[in-house]
Amino acid sequence: MASVTYDKATRISPGSDKPAVDQLEIDIEDGESLVLVGPSGCGKSTSLRMLAGLEDVNGGAIRIGNRDVTHLPPKDRDIAMVFQNYALYPHMTVADNMGFVLKIAGVSKSEIRAKVEDAAKMLDLTEYLSRKPKALSGGQRQRVAMGRAIVREPQVFLMDEPLSNLDAKLRVQTRTQIASLQQRLGITTVYVTHDQVEALTMGDRVAVLKDGLLQRVDSPQNMYDRPANLFVAGFIGSPAMNLVEVPITDGGVKFGNSVVPVSREALAVAADKGDKTVTVGVRPEHFDIVEQNGGTAKTLTKAASDAPAGLPVTVNVVEELGADGYIYGSAEVGRLDQGPRRPRQRPPGAGEGHRAPRPPAPRRDPRLRHLHRRAPHRLTPSPAAVPPPARDRPPVRGGIPGRGPGDDGDAGHR
């Protein structure tokens, strides 16, 4: 086991002037699990491949332990990599796949057998050792790929989106197994994913990248509670944080028909810049939903005396997810598109207005997105969000003849 250090590591792809990874600086402790996360094209897989020796490093350095491995070939770095597509030999059994790397290293057959059996027991693969990859499920194939990495007993594990080819149920199950295995083995692990749920659940720390630049490295909970900038705030968390631009008013900011207190320091910074608006970050769980003119809303400071305090939200669409559900609505907060998280109560009626009376202190930035709520009754979406039955739809002209009322008989295909 060993620590890993990216020391201003830079990668510029051939034919490009812009770095794919720009002066990346991360210190990964011995035995730590670090997750690299970000949107497609942010440089996370390139960073991993630089550590593996599969991509050249054009600037800076990479160290594993006290060794500078910047220009060493992959075979001399003492790392093991698990790929997205498993990369198993189809003509070999599970046991042969797992032990192949030891075979080419000249390890004795008895030692190979012992290590393969130990790894198979750890991964619940003992009964599949004589099977070939085509007889395994996706999750089992991924575990075989992990077993092949484990038998090497490397200093560092590298995992490049290993769960992206699995279905949702298998992904959750395998994610738990990988996290548990890493803790048990205590091997330094660098894990790449675009899935923020994986990022928040599988790493001791999370590193967020965008356009080749490191945005922040921190623990998952700190990343969620105190994002460093607007990109991190909007990227981390599912459903995403609502980032809303709101006007500054006396004592805080105007949020709907409420005044949300803001620290004097933050207001002073905005005033020094000449800003008349600030960006407030609101996560769905930060809202309470009450009836219009409900008691909770009366406890808020009103921005205008002619309307109840709070944020009126009209429900447009509801996504039912079993125990949870997401409400999408419309509101006026500078132009807000979506609304809050709520426990299931009486379902909102079609087009019915509700107030979200408890926005938090401002932390981030522009557009209210997901209204999330938990379970009893079904919510009824607004009529505007539900398409009319086919028989009630207005005729569509210019379509294919004979396909329904309103067809132009001579329109033909377009």
C-alpha cells in the first residue's frame, strides 16, 4: 500500500492546445479511497490513465509512495486497474482469468491456486471458478475483473467507471461490495465515476473536476453541505440544488414574498461589487410545504403586506418513485421553474398553489428545480402538464393519410 500524489500533473492531448487535465494537485493518503467525479469530458478518466501510465504526463509529476512514476511504464508502477468493460479473456475460465497475471509473472501453480481461491471466497465467486465469462452475469463478470486485480496485491487500485454497464439493482449491490472490499483490504483506491450517488457513497473523499480543472476535494458530506462554487453546488446532489438569483432587500434577500436573512458580510461584498442581486442555493429538502394562508407561513417576514409570506408554487408534474416523489412546479422568484421536497400529505389539486415557507440561508445560485417529497397520497399534476387523450387532441394536418381525423388525404409523407 502507498500514498498517491498528483503534483501539478498536466496532460495535453495531441492536436489540442487546451489541457485535458490542467495542473492537477491531489494528495491521496495511504489506504484512502478517493473518487474522481465530474461530467463527461472533465478529465477524470484521463487523470486515472495518467496514474496508470496509459497517458503521457506533459507537465508536473505523479508519485506512488516515495517513487516518481511519471515516466515509468505501467508494468513497473505496481498498480491494478479495473476497466469499465471487464476486459476478460472469453476462452478462459474464471480461475484462469483471475490467475493469468500471476502466471505470466512466473508464480508457481500452487501459489496461484491459493490466491485465486482466497480472492474468489472474498468475492463470492467460488462456485463459478470453472465457468467461462459468457456463463456469468454482468455483476459476476465485474467481480472477476476485481478478483484479477486483488490477486496481484498491488499498492494502488484504479477503477474506471466499473459499474456503468450494470443495471440499476446490480449497480447498487456491486457498489456496496466494492466499498466493503476496499475497507477490508485497506488498499489505496482511485475510483472514477460520473454518477454522483456513487461518488458520495464510495469514497472517503470526493474530487470534482470540470474542463480539466480541479474544483474541490473534500469529504462527501462537506461537499454536499458546503460546496465551493456554483458548479459544485449544482452538480453534487440528486435531485440537484436549485440555484436562484434573487434581489437584495433590507435585512436580506427577497425570496418569493419572504425576506431571507443574509449575513452582513455577504451583503457588504455584494454592495462593494455593485450587485443588486445574489444567488441563493436551495436544496429540495430545505422547503416545507403548507397550504396557502397556512400557519407556518405566518412566521416568516413578509416582503409585501398584501400577500402571505412564503413562495407560491403551482404543481405541474409529479414523478412517483415509491417511497419518494419529485414535484415539478412553477413559481415567481426571479423566474423559478421548479419547487420543494415534501412529506406526502393531502395531494395538491390540479393547478393548485402551495407555499414553500422555509428557504434556508443563502449558500449558492439560479433556478428552482426539483420539489421532492415522501410518501402517503398520490399527487395530481396540473392539467397543463397532462396531454389530452388521443381522441380529444386537435387534428394534425400534413401527416400520413389515413392515420386519424384531420389528415389531409393528399398530404403524403413529409
